Amino acid sequence: MGCQVMSRADAEQRRVELERRVAATVHARAGELLEIRDQLYADPEVKWQEHASAQFLAARLEHAGFSVDRGVAGLPTAFLGKSGSGSTRIGIMLEYDALPGMGHACGHNIIAAAGFGAAVALAGVADDLDLTVEAIGAPAEEGGGGKVLMAEAGLFDGLELAMMIHPGPTDAGWCRPLAVAHLDVHFAGRAAHASTYPERGVNANDAMVIAQVAMGLLRQQLPESVRVHGIVSNAGEAPNAIPESATGHWYIRARTLAELERVFPRVIACFEAGAHATGCSFSYQETSPRYSEFRNDEALLELFGERAKELGRDLDLDEQNPGGMNTASTDMANVSLFTRAIHPYLGIDSLPVVNHQTEFAATTMTDAGAKAAIDGAILMARTIVAEQSARI
């Protein structure tokens, strides 16, 4: 007897039922999702130091039936949880690093909670949809490039798709971040008494000031898509001593990696000008792999957006309103170079507070923050159910 082919009506009914099941799973575990959000908020850990956060999330996944490999890609705070044995591998990203001095002011506690919820919900239908569900614990998004290193180690090879959600002030579907290079810069001069023997000194702080003035002037000739910004972390210890050392941390952003490659040497020339004018030596180091531009998968985003409307969210897929964080940067963009990917933003009603303000961390703990975690889990899970239902 030949194989029975499912009718279109039966296939549609099956999809609707599976979407209902994953949503019900998320609702049933909503308390656990909020516990995850709350625990990460209470114990924020910065890039590469997320030891407690990674262990906490890995243990939660194991308790939910996932097999978990810790320390993947040679990164102590990365992990990979798997459930199911289907031929189609899908990846759900969990981020959990905090910002120095600001806690979870970018909302990664919500990202981790939503990612956990989506992964667990999908595990419950993995056999129905021929899926292998991968919950990917990715550290150091805030300037460390954890996902880039994981990609280079081959963790995303063969993934059919990958996704995550990100909290923001408002809903926005398209992710259009800038490519970025992260720099540590250093000027070395020579100390001397600033009043008695100033001619014997070589002023590293002056070199840093000249570099910043040069960058300010350069901005007039840079494309509108380019951003150059940074901080001076040290430029002397006493006003009566000429600073012998000055150190700073800088970001150079551009629309694409190709544009970044073009403007990068122009910014470095500003630092070199400071060194040349003062007689200091100058050195720099890129502190992470470069983040790329993002390749949004339009079909996935449409599925996500349709389901978001059912939950009362408007992702503005026609991009009629300002929203999202489209001049920020993310290492999720590098994942999109390897596989189909989306990175929509879910609003938590934070305005006038925005990401990377200390007050944003507190906003993640509001009812709107809780709704974003739960909605995010449901929308990711339902989107993948719809996508895979159309394939099998």
C-alpha cells in the first residue's frame, strides 16, 4: 500500500494544532521564564564572566530534558543544548551578558528567558516536525563577539535557521545593525614634573586630545552611516605630572563590513596624528572579531510578523516608523551570514528610557518586560512551527 499524502486542509489543521501546543507550553511555563529573567537581573555578569548565568541556564535546559554541552567552541561560558533527533536543525539564541556598571540595561535577561521558552516549547513538537532543537548559549555579545567565535568553530554549520528576539522601547521587525570594530588604543609618552621640568615630558594625554579633535573634524567627511565613538579610560594620575600613558576604548561602526574596511584606516590616522604631534608612540588592538551587517530572512520575518499581530504587536515591517536599534551592532549579524536568521525587537514600553541606559534594566522587570519574554517565546516557537510545517 502506498504512502498516504496529507491533504492541504489536514496539513493546515495540523499546523494550527502544533502552534497551539507550543503556545500552551510557553504559557504553562511562564512562571519559569520569569524566574530566569529575574535571576539574571539579580546577578548580572559582564562579557566572558557569565559563569553563574551560563550554568544556571544550562541546568534549566537539562531539567527540561535537553542534553547540554558546556564550554563549546573553547568558550567557558558558552553552551549548546539539544533536543530531538530530526533532520532539520534550528537554533534559538540565548544571550545573558550584562553591561559594565549598568546590569541588564540591554535586556539580555529577557532574551535568555524568551529563548529558553521557545526552545522548550519546540522540543515538545520536535518529533512531529522532524526537528533537532538547539538552544545556543552565546556569551559576550556586548563587545566580545561570542557568536563570531562560535561560528568560526563551526557551531552554526548546517543550521536551517537561527533566531532570537531583543527587547527595545518599541516593536520593530527588521534588524539593520551596523558593522563594528572594537578597539583598545594606547599612547605611551614620558612623565615629568608638569611645572619644573615640562620640557622633559612627552604628554600622552595631549596625544589623546589631538586624536579626538582630529576625529571630530573627520566626521564631516564620513558617510552618514558611520559612527565613531569611545571613552578615555586613563590619561594620567596627578595634575602636576605629565601623563606618560593614555588609554581608551573605541568603536568604529559602518553600514557594512566593506564600508568599515574603507573608513577604518582614516580613523586610525587620527590616532597616529596625535602620536606624531606629541612624540608619543601609539598602538591599538582589536578586542573582538568584527561584527557584520545583518541579512534578514524576509520569509521568516513575515511569519513572525503575522503572528505578532495576533498578539497585538505591530512590527512595522513596512518601516514607516522609527524603531529598533538600527545603528547599534550585534554579533547575531555574523550568524546571519551562515544561515537564515531574524532578530526582531519587542517593545517593553520603556520610553523615554532606551537601551544602554541604567533605567532600562529596571524596565525589563515590569509587566511589559514579562510580556516581551512570554510573547517572544511564543512567537519564535510558532514561527518555526509554521516554517517547518510548510516544508514537510
